[in-house]
Amino acid sequence: MQGQSGGRLPGVEQTVSDSPGSGTVSVDEVLDPAREIDLILNGLRSLSLPPPNLEGLEAELRQHHATLPIERFGLDSLGRMEFCIHLELDHGVVITPETLITMESVEALIQSIRAQVD
């Protein structure tokens, strides 16, 4: 394991298995939110009325997901319900609209998705 100067996280085991399905993944894969962001974007695209500036929102999600507030999605109550239904039916992720509005940032949503998908 390399020290901090090698770009690794100190104190974290970092292994990659050569055999598929072994369950061992790299830390970079675990910490990379790309999968969850794609899932969120697919949910937003599936809405009856998707956010008007979805391309700009996608860039914000990819760059600032940790601090981007959920309100930035611009969802009304119906949009929140549709989004949550999409997550559950298409991805098996159960988040209620009530829970969604209590999340302070997209990072909280990512963590909730990650906990149910992994």
C-alpha cells in the first residue's frame, strides 16, 4: 500500500481482484459516485416533466454532488413521487418522497442509494 504521496487513502485497504465476481473492488470504485449519479439522472429523465436544464444539472451533479441541494432538481410533489417510484421499480431502491425532501444534499441521496444497491 502506498502512502499519501502515492494518491492512496491512508489506513484503507486497497485491493483489486483479478477474478470476476470475487467481491473485491478497488477503493476508487467504491468511492466513485458515477453509478449513483447515472441512476439519479435516469430517474430525472424518466419524469413526465423533467427539469428544464437537465444538461446543466448533470454537469453540476458530476462536479458538486457533495454540496448540491436536492431542491436544485426543481421537483414538485408529483415529480418527487415519480422519481421515487422510478428508483424503486427500476432499481429496487426504496426512498419515500418524504425522505427525499429531508435530504440536505445529493450526497445524502447517493449514500442512500449506495446502501441499497451494494
